[in-house]
Amino acid sequence: MTSSYPTSSVFNAINDLPSIAPVVRTFEAVAANPASSAEDVVKILKLDPALSGKVLRLANSAYAGIPNAIASLKSAVVLLGHKRIYSILLASGVLSILKKTEALPFCLDDYRRHSVCVAVVAESISKFLHRYGPIDSDDVFTGGLMHDIGKLVAGCLDPKLLSAVAKASIDRNIPFFMAENPETSHTVAGGLLARHWNFPRGLADTLMFHHVPEKSDRFQRMVSIVHVADVLTHMAGRSTFPGEPAPQLQSTAVNIVNLPPERLRTIANETIQNEKTIESLLNCLGQA
């Protein structure tokens, strides 16, 4: 990450944000350790009944797609996997910190739906690409779910600024990120938040570079998949701001993903149209 950061009040305020819940931070370390067992995860989850409830609800949702009810927390952990649970807990934790404002210049439900759609589309693309080489679908899912967190940060800390950018984007018929000041953009906000909360480097790159994936030095494939998923989700009409123009696909990302455009559109449309999957994830993120 760059060592120079803007000094506007929006970004200074990021340092005043509270820390993520300790249980989520502890879970991150366990999820990142390949030697961690399901029992290790269960011990952490049991420290927070609300988080345990989220995991059980997700395991029994349409997203998991299991016909038989999952009753035990350990079975839910084995089914979902450590990293997927971390994705949900991290997103929920961030939302619980940042959504406590009445002044957001966009509908929080639209923001969440866009984020979930990008996550599941990115996951679907990564699973299709897995046959051509190793790729971590869990990391890609997390990147998709969190990619626009900078918009939520800016929306909470300076809603007038974000609202003005959205209006300029729509009035000029250009993508949202092209209407932003590069020094006060949602991607810079995402990068600052990633530094403040010490996110994994691949996730930090996704927050900062999902509109310019060629700028990621070590995680171009992950960032490119999220970029493509983001554009396709916009094209499908699932945007944060009503009438927000879709970004353009970047050639670098298209070359890295290396799937025909028609195939990509088919993957995205089939994924987004699976309303039960989308709603189950939304319900999980929205519940305490």
C-alpha cells in the first residue's frame, strides 16, 4: 500500500472508528491457519452466541444447499469452511460498525445486495476457473463481499460528498469511480480502512484496485475476478445508487480471467437470478 494518504476529514475520521469485535479478529487468525480444526473454530464461535447463530442460519440456508437440517455448530463449520465463515463474520462486523447512521446517501439494502451479488458472481467465476488452475474461491468471495466497503465508509463519514459524486456520475453518465476525486475516492477509503483494521493483503488490494486490477502486484487474478463480477453485477442492474452507470471492463482483467464475454454473462445472470441464494446471504448479513 502507498505510504502517503490524504488528510481530509473523511479519512482522518477512519482512525477514530472502533475496532472490529475481538472474536472476529481471533477468528481471522484461526481461519488463516491451515492446521486449525473445526473444534478450534467452534470454541471461538461459542464466545459469541449471535455469531454462532449466523453460522447455523447460513448452514441451513439456500446458499448452503443442504437438504437435511444442520443442528450442530461443528457440522455447520465443516460444511461451510473456515474462510467462508470468516467472510460472513467480517462483513457483518464491519456493517455493524459502519451502518449506525441515518445520513447514508444510498439505500443500505441496495448496497448489501450489490455486495452479495458481486461476491456470489465472483465465487461462481472462480469455481469455473478452478479447473484451469488453483484459485481460492473463499478469498475471492470475501473480496467480492467487501469490495465497496469504501463507499460505506465515505457514506457514513461524509454523506454529502458521496451524494455529490453519485449525482455527478449519473448527470455525466460516467461510472461512479470516474466522478470521484482520486484523493478522496471510495477505493482510497477502502485502502485506509484495510490498513486501519489490518486486513489481509489480498483483500486490501481488492478494496483499492477493483477498478484498476493491473495495479495489484501480487493479487491480480483475485482482483480481476472481483472487477469482472462487479461490472457484470452493475450491468445486471444491481447497483448501490439507482441509475448508476456501469463501469467498463478493463482489458487486463478480461485477459487474466480469460473467459468469453458470453460465458461470463451467462455465469453472472444465472448466479444473480438465484434469488434464494442471494436472499439467504442477505438475511444472514442483516441479522444480529
